[in-house]
Amino acid sequence: MTRYIYEFGPGKTDGDASLKNLLGGKGANLAEMARLGLPVPPGFTISTECCNDYFDLGWRFPDTLESEIRTAMGHIEDQMKMKFGDPDAPLLVSCRSGARSSMPGMMETILNVGLCSTTIPGLVEKTGNEWFVYDAYRRLIMMYSDVVMEKADHVVPEDGMGIRLNLEMMMNNLKNDKGYEHDTDISLQDMQALCDRFKKKISQYLKKEFPDDPWEQLMGAIGAVFKSWNGKRAVSYRRIEHIPDAWGTAVNVQAMVFGNMGNTSATGVAFTRDPSTGKNHFFGEWLVNAQGEDVVAGIRTPNPLNKDTKNMQNQHLPSLEEAMPVLYDQLYDIRNTLESHYKDMQDIEFTIQEGTLYMLQCRVGKRTATAALNMAMDMYEQGMIDEKTMICRLNPKSLDEMLHPIVDPREEKTAVQVAEGLPAGPGGAWGKIVFTADDAVQMAKIGENVILVREETSPEDIEGMRAASAVLTARGGMTSHAALVARGWGKCCIVGAGAMKINVKNRQVQVGTRVFNEGDVFTLNGTKGIVYDGRLKMKDALENPKFIKFMAIADRHRTMGVRTNADTPEDAATALKFGAQGIGLFRTEHMFYGADSDRPLFLLRKMILSKSTDERQAALDELFPFVKQEIRNTLEVMDTLPVTLRLLDPPLHEFVPESEANQMEIAKALGIDLEEVNKRSRVLKESNPMIGHRGVRLGITFPEITQMQVNAIFTAAAELIVSGNHPMPEIMVPVTCNEKELTFVKKIVDDCYQNVLKAHNLEQIPYLFGTMIEIPRAALIADKMAKDAQFFSFGTNDLTQMTFGFSRDDIGSFMNDYIDHAILDSDPFETLDQEAVGSLIDIAVERGRKTRPEIKLGICGEHGGDPASVTFCHKAGLTYVSCSPYRVPIARLAAAQAAIQEND
Ligand code: PEP
Ligand code: MG
């Protein structure tokens, strides 16, 4: 019989932090805190295994579950000295979701389960606080009808609003009619009447009665939490975060403790260190007389936890440190216990019920990349963690965020400020303002930079938040939904910019007397919390000494090299700054696209449209000095480091002139008419150019093209050697699938090498000769390819294209469907498909090494900068990965972590 339930609490604890997969993060950490002797209200966790069995059984509970629940509930009752459903001393419980990794706000929670007509009088009697009991009942009705009766049952409301909004409207109308400013102002009679009206509305609207039986409520709530794993929001979040569907969620059922029992009760959220900056300060927010949802929902601006948490927005509000000093000290001790136990920053939730402190959650806190760096270095320097742990604390992907732009401080000095808020997500961003998540998605789709402006965000806004370059809200604190999600993604975000009055209907925001409309441009400084009018310049954030030190330590553990893909001396110089150890891919053809490319492009076109070999050779002779100079410049920048120079790769028709003016120019140069230019161009058109006359195939049809390029490479190197430099060129042949192609090109290379040596009176030019492996056939016959090739570079863009048969240029039209239907976990052009493309790489490595044990092995497809793919490359035993300059630090860190994890 499978065991589904694990208890926790002062009396009995079954699980611990190591059981995250089975108990979810929340359940595992509640158990761990209970083991540490912290004040955790007793409860039990229903395992993720039960969630999966529930789905397998066709959304039905396993037969043994209810009796397990009744036994565990008995233990909570014994500890709390109350009974679930008891008329005299009724126990209430919360039902919370908890997956293996945190999915903030994506799944459901139901509080106050067990309140009904038979238990209300007992609770009133026990608490002596009738208002509190009816407020708790009102909250239960609102949450339960929405989550259990509507969403979990897939009811699609006719009015498009849903029961929750209907009930909220009723409550707001009541507050307006009676002039109540806060929920807490509502009179007892009005609260009681509201609960009755809520239940009537539910019965009319959802055509079923609000359950009045505690056990029916409980089982309904548990099922609804399971179902919320497959809710729209949770599924979207999983796709974005690449969380597998098969994990499932656990459900935590726990004795309720109340932060809303009056002015000696409170609730709060805190971080053991500042999640934005990483400073070693206890950091948090709290509300007196409130339930936890009130802090996170951003409905009231929360109070600062202590002096360190005060800012411009909340400095007038009392801190917990001032208002409840004894409890604050107790919480501060718990903070220290948790940090020294977990040795990492924790995000905690607590509740104070009538002067007694309870811990409701702890988990590793989300943080900005800068905070992660600062905390890891501080903890290492304080001796809390070792060097390897420090290196693994920073997610390589998050470096992207740290290296991303900030608002140029010089521009900020003169910029016009619109509003100020809390600095919830780092860096800078600018964009056109939009007021709904849908608008953000639509505008981003057409390539607009947008800033999503909301009163506050809810999990329903998730897609829009993702699409926007930044998020700005009028309400909410540092722990509000917007702040948590944005911080997790490293997205620029400002919350609680209270001066903004947002009118979603008119798509307007008013600040004082100024009105801004949809489409107006704002710039956000998410590190300071300032909103500016218009677009400001951004600046690179690389020069951080802590970052440089951290990376130097990480490099000590790395065994795999990191090179860059760079086609210009400027890119090469940038990559060197980021720590590149060479160029893994120099795409020759790029010199015909970028700046100053008019003349070489013209000459290339002339060569392409030449008819006879003589004509072509004449054009190539003219082209030679340009190609040689470009290569020489790059070799010079990378002096002493290897530079892999790839021979011409794309099909020739890509370069054919389209405009009549360009065609005329070529016609004139070749002494032919326009008609003839068009005729020659048409001959070059292919049905499938990606698998057409490209790469090595061009060099076989037209050896003189290869010869000119090889000559340019050797001559550039020879000239540099003569001037005292140490160039390290590597000649790479693209799109090969047969070892004889390499033999063919090698002959040209050997001849050319001898000629250049002679011409420059040199004894040798150090160089390597190798090939891309980007066609499955080439991978499978790698033993033969390695006879001539001294190195392989895996071109995983084409290798993925040809392994899947997915066109890399047309993937956008169907990839999202593949992800949505969970056919693929991720886009294989972004993260290497280890199953098949990875197998081809493994085969090629093994067979290549058999022929040539010292063969150099690299990767130069886009995957070279993707951390998961880098880990794979390390395991596959590659010599280096090569990626775009900005991803070099990501690859360096990912490679260091792969080496550390392999040895652990
Ligand atoms: C590749 O195919 O992976 C590659 C690096 O070459 P390109 O992207 O230029 O085709
Ligand atoms: Mg390729």
C-alpha cells in the first residue's frame, strides 16, 4: 500500500528537507522547521505521488487516502486540543499547494476550511470575537467558491467575470454604500449579512450550494489544489520555466493560526537577507490584524519589518521591531537559526496569533543576480559555505541579467521623473506603456518594447509580464506577486508607485496633473525604483569587481575551454573582455553584410555572377585583399589565441543583387546586360537552399573560391608573423558529409600553404585544418572524417535541423504548439536535444578520437551559450564551447559548475 501522508509539527514529524520531490518544497521545509524545533502549527503533507495517482485514476482520490487523512487529522486535533467539525472547539485548517520548486501564486490555497453553521458558534464562543469569525467565513466563501466550485469544476461563467469578481463587487458596493474605507471597518451585522448574500449568489450563479459540511469542504479543497496543477496559469508557468508536468503538486493541510484576531495579531513575509541587493540585513514586510494573503496580494501597503527595511514609501509606518519588539527578537533568532542551518538566504512566512509567533513557510528565497553574487561571496568570505558551493549558488542564466543594461546615470541627472516606487526587479528598461497583459503580449509580438502598467499584478498576468520588458505597478510591496515573479526572472520591475492613478478602461495613467496614454514611452530604473518620462540611454553593467573576482574563482574549477563566435574585430575584442579564450567560429560571409561591406559585397556578386573561370578568378583576385584584411584584423586582436575561420558557408543566391540599381552595377562591371544578370541569378535559385549548393560543395564546384580564402588566411597570418605577432588560425570546412570532401579541400590547403611560406620566406605558419560536424552522416563517420580533420566543431544549429528535420528558419510557426502539447520540453534550437543530437555528438567524439586521440573538439552552434547544453558538452568531453560574446561568462560559469558537479 502506498503511503500518501507525512505528518509534521511539534508532536510528530515524518519528513525532512531531503524529501522535496515527494513532499514539495513547502511540505519538506515545514517538516525540516518542525525538526529544528521552530514553532510550526501541526499538519500533514499529501505527497506529489498522490497527486499523480489522482490524475491517473481519472481525477479520483486513491481509496486509502481518506482514512489516512482521518488518522493524521486526529493527531493534529490531539496537539491543538480542538476537533475538526466539532461544535464546541472547532479546528480549522488551511489547504495549500506545494510543488517541488516554487511556483509563486500559480496554484491554489484555501484557508479557514472547516467553518460552517455547526462550527461557527463554537469558534465565536472560544475566541470571543464574532467579527473575526465572520470575516474568516467570508474569506473561506470567497476562496472556496472561486477555487473549488468554479475553477476546479471548469465552470465557465456566462458573464465572463467569475464568482470571485462578483463577490468582490458585492463587497465593494457594500463598502461604498456604507462609507467603509477598510474591510476591517465593516460592521458585524453587515459582515454576517454579506456572508448570507454571498451564499445566495453562489447558489444562483454556480447552481450549487456552498458546502456546509467540514469534511466535504476539506476533500473538495484537496482535490481543487491537485487540479490547480493543471490550471491554465500553472501550465503556462511550467512551460516558461521548463518544469516537467510529471512532478505534480503536494497538498499541505495545516492547523490554522490567525493573524487577523486583532491588534496583537499580525502576519508577514521576510527574507533572511535583502533579495534585491544581497545585503546581510533581515528584510521584510508585515501587516497587523491581517491574513497572509493580504500581504502578498498587494491590497494594503505593508509595514516595514525593521529599520533596515524602511524606504521612502513606508517610513511613516511602524515596524515590527518597534511595534512588537519581543516577537521581533524571537523572529530574528529564527532568522539566524534558519540561515545557519540552510546556509542560504531563506524566504519565510510567519503569523502572530494573539502574541504567539508561528512559522508557516521557509524556502530558498528568489533573488536578483546581483544579490545572488553578493550573498554567495559574503557567505564564502564569512566561512559559511565553501568555494564550490559559492560557485554553484549563481545560476549561469542569471548572469545575463547582471550583464544587462542599466539606465545611464548621466542621462538620469536631467531626465523628467514620473513617479517613484519600490525597486523590485533590477536593471533598466524602456518601452511603450500598456495596461493589460493581453495588450503586452500582442504588442510584443509585433516587436514593440512594452512596459506593463497595472494597479497590481495577479497570476493571470503572467504571459503579459513575460512579454513586457518591464513591469510597473501602483500598489503592492517588495513581496507582492509582481515583485516575486519579476525578481525570479531578473526582469526590471517597480511596484507600489502609489502616485499613479490607473484607468484601464481609458488606457491612461494619471500622475498629479499629468496624463499618459497607452503607447507613451517610460524608462524604468528598477534598481532605484524611479520611473522616467521618455526613453533614456542604457549602459553596460560589466565593470563589477566582485563579479570579476567571482568569475576568476569559478575559472579555477573549469576544465573545458570557452571561446566565442565573432565575425568582426570589435566582437572579438568584446568577447576577450568577457573572458573568451579564442574564436570558435568566424563566419567569413559576415564581412559581406555589415558596416563597410559595399565594396566587398559588390566584388563577391561579381564573382558569383561570373560565367567563366577566368572571369571568376579576376573577381576573386579583386576580392582577395578585402578578405585578407578582415581576417588579419581579427587574428591580430586575438593574437596568440586560436581563431577558427570557416570557409564560405551559405548558398550563393543569398548574395545575388535584388535591386535594379545593384543589378545594373554588376551588369556594367561584367559587360553584360540586365537580362543576362537575371538569367544567371535564376540559375542559382534552389528549392531547398539549406541543403543545396552551399558550404564545402561550393568549394568543390569552384575550387578557386576555396583557394582565394585559404590564401587570404595564410597570407594574413604570414604578414602578422613577419610583424612579430603569433596568429593561430584554424581553417574549418562547413557542411561536410564525406571524408573525401575533406581530402579534396586539404589538397588545396597544402598547396596554398607551401606557396605562402615561399612568398614570405617563412619556415612554418602554425595552423590546424578541421571540419564542422553538422550533418548526421558526418557524425556517424567521424572516424573517417578525423583522418584529415585535426579538429571537429559541432554545428548544432544545422545538426539539430537535420536530425529533427525541422527547418531552423521556420520553427516559429509550430514550436509553441510542440511545447504547449508537451511533445517537447524545450525548443531544441535553444537547448540541445541530448537524446538524439547528443547521441550523434557522443558517437562522433568516440569515433573521432579512435582515429585521432588528440583531436580538438568544440561546439559552435547557439547551444554553446546555453547552460544545460554546456553541461552536456562537458560530460561529452569536448575541448571547448563557443558562443556569442555576451554569453561567454554564462558558458564559463556553467562549465565550472559542470566540473564541480561531476567531481561531487
Ligand atoms: C551551425 O550550423 O551550428 C553553425 C554554427 O553554423 P551556421 O549557424 O552558420 O549554419
Ligand atoms: Mg551550419
